[in-house]
Amino acid sequence: MSEQWQNQSANPAARVEKVKEDLTGRDRLVSNVIFSWVGHFVFIVAGFILPRMIDRRLGQELLGVWDFAWSIVSYFNLVELGIGGSVNRYVARYRMTGDIDGINRTVSSASFILGVTGILIFGMTITVSLMLAQLFGAQLGENVREAQWVVLFLGTDIGVQIAIGVFPGVLMGCHRWRLLNLITSGRHAAVITGMIIALVMGGGLRTISLIFLIGNILARLVWVIVAYRICKGLRLGLSMIGWNMIKELYVFGGKSLIPILSKMLLSQTTSVLIVAYLGPAALALYARPFSLVRHIEQLVLKIAAVVRPTVSSLQSANDLQGIRELLKKSVRYSLYMVLPMVLVLSFFGDAILQFWMGPRYANGLIPAILAIGFLAYLVQSPAVQVLAGLNAHGRAGLAQFIASLCSAGLVVIVLGFLKWGLVGAALAVTLPMTLMNVIYLPQLVCRRVGLNLREYLVSVTVGPLLHILPFAICLVVARLIFHANLLLGLIIGGTAGGAFLAVVYFKYVLPERIRRRVVRFVGLKGSVA
């Protein structure tokens, strides 16, 4: 350890004064979340444009093949064993104490593991691509060759992403979410633009998947450069690989892997089962409303992802009260954000799907079931990350895994035996996860942080439910009045309800610091006028 870091460790007050930043990341919490949302906006736009273009230019069957290929290669992420997601916690923890050697041990050890994992995934990609004709040839039909190429390119992309996945973890651990999201959103914009141009010029699935691979490889090299610039003293070396550190990463990552596996069962396994029982065209119908819920999930995860390293830093500072307040605030804000979108999908999901993809996709029951069914899961996402920041997320992950196993089993029953179709699949996917997140998870997280369960539930639910009630009433009234023109009803009901939300959110949801800035800005504009 250098003399500078030794002196800073010996005198924490001097170190904080010199660095002049809150190493817990709390001073950047709101801005980090906002920049994460802005960066994800590019991904949302792409998620609406690209499927529609594939459907219009290549057909619903090939859109289902595209969804199916993503479902297959997503399983490769399991080989990583949650190591990449653990880096940000340890970087934040060692950075809080000024231990640059600890950061380098973490990064070097994780890079060694992830590099080997990336090579393994490339081999798995080739194997699965070659076996696809034997496993799903009957379901894919004449599109099996195209599916093989897509799996090859997308699987290779995942291998590269995992091989250098330690560097975004460094940026997260340093609480530099603005830079990370700027890089990510720029990558999405460039890659998706190239894919759209390829489709317009007559390219197929293998062409756009190759563009996706090459663009991501080039963009991810920026991760490496920026991480070295931000984290001063960062070094990788074989001599810094520690077997104890590797063991610790695997223990922490193993706990993180279980929720990842749970998501696989909820999404990818369900998609594979739909293709097996109903075919790729049916998957295209199911995947569109599910993708709307996934976009909501990603917005919530932007809050949750910022929470984990912050909790780790607060734990290093022995600030349990700060962790409690962060838990309540992050879950409450998640409900404020999620509930309006869930209400829109519940009452006007069919109108959104028809406007987006066309009348073939306009089934309002599936988005309503998925949105309501995933509400508790989405809202509790920050609570899971609080447990992860405390390295106490094992039981939560196990509970999610059991619920996901139940979901997968129910999907087999409703598709294979009861023949309930896509509506039955949506019910099967959501019911067990809802029960787990409503009954078990709140008790678990409250016990871990020493918080009264009733106090927790009241603090995170009462305010949002009361404040969002006028918005819900506006949507219900609009649905009843404009049942013959649902898109018009969505516009009028959403506008009227949104006006109520704007006033309430400004007064009760926006942080005081941002509210003052808005007031000063509006006052300045008024004086100029």
C-alpha cells in the first residue's frame, strides 16, 4: 500500500477532508438514479422500435425466433456465478476505508475468474448453436439455421461482456453512475441504430445480431479505459490474485446467483416452454407485454443497483439507522414510480400493444395479469439489494428461487395439461412470486435491519397509495367512457391523472433540494418574462 493511502487510512478525517466527497454515495444517490433512468431511456426507445421493425420486415415467426434465441443465451449468465455483481460491493467497501490494495485484490481476483468464465461461455455457445437443430428443429422449422447464427453471435457477446465485467463494477463501487450510464446509453444508441439500418437495407436476424456483437465489443473497451481513470491506483496482476478473495467472491456471488436463476425461471424458462408447447409465434405475443413489465423492472433496478454499494459503505461506517432510512425511502420511491405504470398497463395495456405492434398483439388481459402480478416483486427490489449490501441476501434469494420453481411447474401444468394458453402462463408466472414478496420478504428484511414490520409497511405504502388514488380514478373513468376508443381514453385519462400526479409528486415526492431548484428556476423565468 502506498504511503498516501496509509496516511489516509490512519487519519480518516484528513482523508475525507482531502477527497471532499461522501464515500458512501448518499450525496449522489438521487442524481445517480436520475442519470440511470436517462441512460435507460435509450434502451426503452430501442425496445419499442426494434421488435416492431422485425415484426413488420421479417414477420411474427422470426420475431419469436429472436426472442427465443435471447432466452437460450441468457442461461449462459449463470456460469458467471454472480461474481460480476459482487465487485461493486467490495470496491465500495474498500474504497470507504481507503484500502487500494483491497480494491486491487478484488478486481484482479474477479478478472481472473471472469476471464476463464468468458472462454467457457464461448465454448458453450458453439455447442448449443450446433445442437439447436436436434433440440428444437421441429418447433423452429425452416428458421432453425437462422436461430443457430443468432445464438452464436448473442452468446459470444455475453461471453465478452462477462470476461471484462469487472470494470463496470469498479465504476459502480466508486458511485460513478453518470459515467457508466453515459457509456451504456451511447452504446445502445449506436448499436441499435446500426441494427435498424441493417433491417431497412434488407438484412436478417443473423446480420443484426452480428452488428450487436461487434458494436458491443468496441463500446465495452471504454469501460476499461474509464475505470482506470476514475479509480486511482487501480492495477491488475497475477500476484494480486488471492484465493481467499476468490472464495469470498464465490460465497457472495453464490447468494446473488440464486435471484438471477429465479429470473431465468420466470422469463427465459417460460419462453422456452411457450415455444415448446405453442411455437415461436405465440412467444412473440407473450414477450411483448412481458417486455413492458421488464422495462418497468429495469427502471426500479436503477434505484436498487445504487442502493447496494451505498448500503455496503454505510455498513462499513456502522450506520445502521442510515441503512433503515435508505430501505424505507428506496422502497417507498419504488412504489411511487411503479404503481402508476402498473395501473396504465392494467387498464390500457391492450391499447398500448395495439398502437405499438398492431391488432394481433392487442390482448389486454395478459399485460394486466403480468403488471399486477409483478407489482410486489418490483417494489421490493430495493429491499433485496439492501440485504445484498449487507451480505445477507441468501435467504431472500432462496425464497425467490423456490417461488420461481413453483412458477415454472405451474407453467408446465397450465400449458401442457390444462391448455390455458398464454393467459394461464401469465397467471402461473406471477402468483408464487407475488405471495413470496408480500408475505415473506418484508419480514426478512425488517428482522435483518432491526425495523418494526408494521412501521415499515405503513411508511412505504400509505403515502403512495393515497397520492396515486386520483390517478387511478381518472384511468377507470376514462376506460368506462372511452371504451370504444381506448387510445383516446388513455390520452385523456393519463393527462388528467398525470396532472394530479405532477402536483402531488412535486409536493411530497421530490427531494427538498430539487424542489427548491425548480422553484428558483420558475421564479427566475417569471421575473425575466
